[in-house]
Amino acid sequence: MENRKSEEILIRLLGTLKIPGRMEKVGKIKNVYLDVAHNEDSVEAFVNYVEENFQDRKKIFVVGFLKDKEVEKCANLFEKKLEIIFILTEPKNEERKLDSQILKNILKIKKAENPEKYSNF
């Protein structure tokens, strides 16, 4: 009985857990979230969440990857699930960053938005 009660409390607490960088609301800006998903499992969870909770909304993703991450697998998940406008960026790590032109080709997008266009968020 005591184990069952402890388990219920733990489940309730985990439901309220907020982890920085995981579907983190950005300030007071309506419907802007930060998620640092960078591997197949985390991108799949992120894409599923967005698909389920923001079906009727325009989706703009600011995306940048390090070249040693699962970029192609993640790109396939974006492609399968969502209609997305991508803003491509490059991490501030010269040795490990994936060039935005390479990312554009991996994501198979014809035109990437200019990040300066959205600098007033």
C-alpha cells in the first residue's frame, strides 16, 4: 500500500517536471517554445508533441545541428510529420557545427527563411 502511494506521488510530480530546453516556453511570447532535441528519440517526441498540440498552427522551426548528431534521421522525422518553415542557423562551435547549406540539402528544402527576418521575436 505504501509503495503504491509513493508511486502515485512520483507520477504526479513527474507530470509537473519542467526541464530547461525541453518544450520550454520562451518568455511571454505566445506559442514560442525551445526544445534542444538533437537525436532521433528526442526529435520524434518533439515532433509528435507539436503535431498533437499545435495541429492548426503555422510551424516555424529554428534549426541547427552539430555535424556529429543524427541529422539525417532527425530530418526524416521532420519531413514525415509536419509542414514546417525552417530558419536555418549554425551552432557557435566552429569545429562541430553543421554548415547551414548542408543542413538545407539534408532537410530537402528549396528555400530557407532568413533568420534576420525573425530577429524581433
